[in-house]
Amino acid sequence: MKQILIYALTFSVIVLPTLFFTVLAGKREKKAVVEREHSVWLFSLLKPFTDLLIMAGVGNFFRKVFPGRCAELQKQLNFAGLKFFSVEIYCMQLCLIVFFGVVAGCVTAGLVDEENRISIPVAGVIAAMIGGSLPGIVIGNLVKERRLSILKAIPYSIDLIASAMRGGLDFSAAVRFYVKLGIDSPLTDEYSQMLREMELGVVRTVALQNMADRIHIREFTSFAAAIALGTELGAPLTETMEIQGEEMRKARFALAECKAQRAPSLMLLPMALFILPAVFIIILTPVFLKMREAGVPLF
């Protein structure tokens, strides 16, 4: 019975990720929106436990011990669109560490024999590490996908803004024109926040630099620096934006080529797990049967 449970757990560890990436990932047309909903559901499920830890003072402990990391994590949460505080995420990690560690220890204790009791704390530590890293993985994926979506939309937005400026609008009005087009993307939200800052009296170059600091994309940072320099020197912004848009388009193509070059290395693990064992079974099974018929001792 224990062997059957071990085989079932091993099978689930191999098959469930495959089903997730093939079946579920293929049905997600609006990937960023759906993953944000899943992450909010996951964090909302843990929120009652985190509230208890915060009331007990654990949140203040994390804030005092890790002030820099809390501030950096809060920036990532704001950028990913998650309405949570950094101390809540740390408390969620603590809950997941305890939960995964206890569950893995109990399951391992029911499967192993007396002489293999050393595997119980090992399994608990490994499961605790996995559970503690889950919130960071979810937040990191949301930040990465939002940043990638912004990088894809930046060249098109710069072209539209430059075209509007050639039509007689200034930079602020051209950005407002792009926002009012109703293009649903994270870049539109960032432009809207930049416009709100400018309406509150922030200088255009400073608002643009704040936007570059939020999205943290190297190409857009150089674009903001070029716009600021062009504004100080009195150079025509349309030509500067056209040059920057072309450079960002080249960076996007380079990113696509880099991902295409990574495809062969990413295929090695699925081939080693699923294709090569089937090939070995097909090739070696007739040899094994003939050797057994011939009376050759195999095991």
C-alpha cells in the first residue's frame, strides 16, 4: 500500500505540472488578468491568517528587521496591481512555510519505515522552502508579464504620440490622446498615472522619470532621458521620439530572438522526462523478452 502511495505521488508530481502548462495555460487568453485574479484568490485565502499574525505583531517585526526589502516588495506589489502590503506577503510566506512543512512531514511519516525517519525533517524542510517561495514566484511572474506587456506596447505608443505631435499637439496632449484611445494595456495605466502627476503640478520630465522608475525598463529609461535632454536643449521632440521608437522596436525584436534561441534548451527537460523513456521502452523491450526466453539471468 505504501509503495502504491509513493508511486501515485511521484506520478502526480510529474503529470500535474504537465497538465497545468498544456491544458490550463492553453486556455488563458487574457493571461495577465487571469493570473492576477488567481493570485488575488490565493492571497485572499491566506489573508485571515495573516491578519492574525499582523495583530500579534509579526508584521511590525518584519517591517523593522527588513525595511529595505519591505519597500522593494511594496514597489513590486504596486506595479503588479496587487492591493496588499509587503508585511502581509511576509506573513503569508510564514503561514505557507508552516503549513507545507507540517503536511509534508505528516505525509512522509505515514509512508516511510522506522529506519528511514531521517527523511521526515528533510521532506518538511524542502516543502517549507517551496511553500515560502510561492508568493514571491507569483508576484515575480505578474511583474515580469506586466513589464513584458509594457515593452511590447511602447514602440506603438511612441509612434502614435509622435504622430499626434506632428499634427499640432504638445507632448501632454498627445499622451492624453493616446490614453483616450481606450487601448486596454498596463502602459495606458502608467501613462494615465503620469498625466495625473502632471495635473498635480509635477514637471513633465520629472513625471516621465517617475514613470520610468516605476516600470523599470531600460529602453524606456533611455527614452525618458532623451526627452528630458531634448526639452532642455530645445530639440524637436518628434524626431527624438521616432529615433527612440525605432531603438525600442529593435530591442523588442532582439528579445524575441533571445527567446527563440532558448527554445532548444527548454525542450531538453520534457524530452528527457517523457520522450526518451518511451523510446528506451520501445527499443529495449524486445531485447529484454528475447533474453528472458533464452534463459539469460537479468536480475
